[in-house]
Amino acid sequence: MCVAGKWLGRYLADEVAGLLDKSSRPALSPRAVDLSAALVIVELRRKLFLQSRISPYTGVSRSTVSRVLKRAGLSRLSDLAPVDTVQRYERDAPEELLHIDINKLVGSAT
């Protein structure tokens, strides 16, 4: 079948809509991770389980566990630690909070 025949077949089947670009993404992903398994993986990670321990517990391969955790943003243990807030001082006037060093320098004459 030539290329023109393929496009003619698409036009006859779906008219103008058949000539539009189609997604190359598969309609089904039979080997995709089940949503409940992904939730279990994420919950175990939040309880500080290591990826190597999650894999045998859930029966999912290590690479799949890694992929699920990366998608959830939990691939590193540091991602689970709470973020420290920075304490900032805001004042109305620029010189309201002034720091003066009052230590004497060693060996200086007074």
C-alpha cells in the first residue's frame, strides 16, 4: 500500500478528522503500576522505609519503586525532612536594628 492510499483510507473512514495528527501514546498500558500499589509505596516511604526494603514488601521491582517515588517527589530521604523556615527581621526604619561590635581587639591601645 502506498502512502497516498493510507491517507485516502483515513479520509474515507473519518473524513477531515482522519487527516489530523494523532497521539503516538498507547491506548492501554498493561504493565503500568496499579494505583493502590503506588499509594502503598508512597505511604511506606513517608514512614522512612528505604527503596530496597519497599521493593520486597510490595512485590514490585526496585526500578518501579524508584520511578513511583521520583514521580511523587520522594526519591531522596531529604525530600521527607521538613523544610526549615528562615526567620527574617523586618523593621520600619532602615537603622532600627543596628548591630555594633563592642569587643576589644587584642593588642590594641586604649
